[in-house]
Amino acid sequence: MYQGATEEAIKHHYDVSNDFFALWLDASLTYTCALWDDERPADEAEPETLESAQARKLDYLIEGSRAASAQRVLDVGCGWGSLLKRLQEVYGVRQAVGLTLSDTQAELGRALELPRTDIRVENWRDHEPAAGYDAIISIGAFEHFAKTGLTRAERVSQYREFFERCYEWLPSHGRIALQTNVKGNNRVMDKATVRELMFIIETIFPESEIPALSEVTESSEKLFDVVSMRNDPDHYSRTCGEWLRRLRARRDEAVASVGEENVANYEHYLGACVRHFRNRHLGLARIILEKGR
């Protein structure tokens, strides 16, 4: 039984307005944590741009999954198509398939007219490919695979189904590159912190749940080996801070696009994320997994 976020819940967030998101995301409309250059100080005279940090993130996951040399690649939660575009324009992948539950994301992604690319409004549970995939990448979608309120066992069961499907689609030693928010290990959260986290879940991302890192690894056991894993909460704090700066810089345009209430909610959400990633209430996992024989 499917117990993840419904299509309606996904549309609640991602179908707000393509024009609205374009005001404060980078030019590629990559709406997930960037990968910043740790060797380059954030406060130097010419700090790294959000655009270059997002491209570095895409390259990291493409290379980790071995999608760079793949014939067929699946992008689960393809958003507005930034990963698919990079797969085609930089890496020359033979065929790429992207799955999203957002009509507006799919519409804009298809408008890119990427060659050898199929963008579908489709849940991964309903996906029946004509052939397998050499690599699978999923960025920022895993948080929607289990609804709020499930027990740990129920969440692990939902995640397990995803990994089982990926196992079927991949060849021996095929890889998944997964990026997802995870719960932090900081046990001390005051009431204000809990209220902010609940605001994000209930108002911004309904029907979604951030997994514990242990739930991700448990649900993939005996199907995939963990090749590498990194936790980058500071990278997401910085990413959300840059998004918030950009949103405030174009606030009047944002209000004209989606209204005062929506803009205020997003300012609250992004500001809260800056603090909660910085304080380790939340983490950002980038995991490379490899299928056994």
C-alpha cells in the first residue's frame, strides 16, 4: 500500500508558480542543496556563485552514479530538468528519463526540448520502463516517499520498496546516487524549534517526512552496498541563505506573482532552514549505493 506524499501534496508545493521559483533559484532552477567549494571562503571578495555550486552538485552525483558513461539514466524527482539537461549537454547520455508529480515542472522541463529525454508525470511506483537503467539518480525526492505520522517500520517499508524497484531496474554493480534531507542527531530541541519544523512539514511540504539516516541505510540493506556517504548540513544552510537573500531582493515581484502570504511563508521556511541545518537539527546526506551481483 502506497503511503508516500500524494500527487496533490506535491502540486501544493511545486506548482505554486514557475515564475516565482525562477525569481530566487539559480538559472538552472535547481531546487536542492548545492555543493559548495569548502576550500573557497564564503566571505571572500568574489565568493562562489550559486550557479557553480549547483553544477558541482550535479556533477558529483552524475559521476558517483557512473551516469557519465551510461546509456540509460533515470532521474527520480527530476524537478524542472536541470540534471537531465546536464546529462545531455555535458555528458551526452544516450537516453534519460525523468519522473515528477508536478505538471508545471514537467511542462517547463519539456520546453527545454532536450534530445533523447523523456519527462513523465508519474510516480516511481507506477513506472514500468521498457528497458533497465545503467544508473539512477534521485535528488530531494526521498523526503516525499513516506507520509508524516508513519511509524519507523512503516517508513522503512516504503523506502524498501523504492530500493527494490531500483534493484530490478539496475544491472549488477549498477549505482544509485541519492541526495536527501535527514534528521539531525541533536536531541535537544526547544518548543520554538519544534513549531518551526512542524510549520515546514504542514505548510510547505505536506504529507512528507524527513527520514533518519539509519532508515535509509536499513531499507537498502542486502540490496545495495554504501560506496560513499557525506553529510553536508552547512552546505544546505548556505544554500537556503542564498535563496532567502535572492527572494528578499525581488520581494515585490514575488508578491505580485504569488501573493503576500505565500512569500511570507517562504521567507519563514527558508530562514528556519538556515538555522536548523546550521544547528544540526537537520542533515543533508549524499549517498552513493551500488547493487551487488
